[in-house]
Amino acid sequence: MGTHNVNGIRAALRRGFRGYWDETTADVVALQEVRCRVDDLPLEAFDGFHVTLDAGQLAGRNGVAILTRRAPERVRSLAEVVTEISPGGRPTDLSAERIVNRDLAAFSHEGRYVEVDLADAPVRVASLYLP
């Protein structure tokens, strides 16, 4: 497993982050500060991974993702809908199991938290971005 604050996925790719993808053997990668609208995602950057993304509604800010080699079994988020991308596929909306917490409700549109249960192991993984 790996985790990275990419400070913008497109900027990270320009800085050579693609080399990490080409060399990683990680089955799970968590990303923070993806900072990219779903329509602008560089899909080729995620080759070989299933992507679960909460991009949030604040353009150019925040955004968290979890990349897995196998499709996750279960998805939860502060948001009602997250984005799912299968390897070689296009982004689709996925109704996530919503985490309801009155203290965090104000942040549900900011793309700060997503979690998945792995399909091939009894493991829950979360990607969280805190200011």
C-alpha cells in the first residue's frame, strides 16, 4: 500500500509521478489533493487500477481517491455520490454508502474522505485529506 499527497494529479504527472505508477507493486494507493474535476482527469494515469474518487465540488481544490488492483467490495464517503473508474473505462457515478456525522456534514461537498473495503481481504482503507 502507498499513500501520496499529489498536490494536483496533473501537476504530479508533469513532475514525473508516472514513474511511480510504472514501478509500483502496491495493490492499493491512496491519493490526497487530486485537485481535478472528473471531466479533466488524465485517465491514462490510472492504468491497471480501479479508482474510487471523491473529487468534491470545489474546482481545483481537495479531492481524495483510492486506487485498487481489484474492484472494491464496498464504498463509503461523506458525499452521497463518488466517481468510479474501472481499468480502461470511463468515469461513472457511484452511489456511496454515506457516512453520516453531524460534525462533518459541512464538509461533505469538499472531497475530503473516501473509504473502501477490499474485495480480496478483510481490510478497510481510507483516504483522508485534512487542512
